[in-house]
Amino acid sequence: MPDEKVRFQMRISPETDQKVAAAMKLTNSQSKNEFVENALIFYCGYLSAKNSDDFLPPALVATMRGTVQDSENRIARLLFKMAVELSMMMNVLAVGLEINADDLDRLRGQCVRDVKKSNGSITFKDTVAFQNGR
């Protein structure tokens, strides 16, 4: 039953009571009971942090989700554009260079090892040094 309540007695200092009275005006709480219950729900949500909707205002949650989604979309668009440019570059190189399949497979294996070893931080300078046998 939604109207059923459990009696919960507590004692607070006069200073805390004054803070509650002042904060009640900010939250539009109709009673101290309503204020304390909302505060307890907030605090429990804060402690468990399993559902941010319990203690973060819905507008903030929606804004955060929107910001993350916008960032994901922007990154996806940029990665797509980069892939197109890379494909164009590879096609231009493939037309001008004669590389056999075995050499290409060995190069792919070397590149995979390099990327794994450097966590994706490959510089052109490092690649030139590798190609020149340094």
C-alpha cells in the first residue's frame, strides 16, 4: 500500500532543525517528514550509486546522457571521415606501388605487433626508422 508508512523516530540538534526548516522552502516540501524522507532516499541512492536517477535531478541525468551521445556521434562521424581518407590514400598508393601479397601479409603482421606494443601510439618517425632498418 503506497499510503502505509513506518514510524521512524529520531533526534536532531537545533542547528540541524534550522537547516531543515530553511531547506524545506527550497524543496517545496510540505512537511518535515516529507523533507526527511526525500533526503533519506537521496542519501541512500548516493551511497549505493546504482541508479543515478535516485539522487541526481532528472534534467541533469538527461543532459549528461545527451552530452555523451553527442560526443559518441561526433567521434563516429570523425572516424568515418578518417576511414574514407585512409581508403583514398591506400588506393592511391596501391596504384603506384607494386607490392606482392606475401610482403603485404608480413607488413600487416609487423604493424599489428607495433600497434599492440605501443598501445596505438605509432609515429611517422618511428615507421621511417623501422623501414630504414634502425
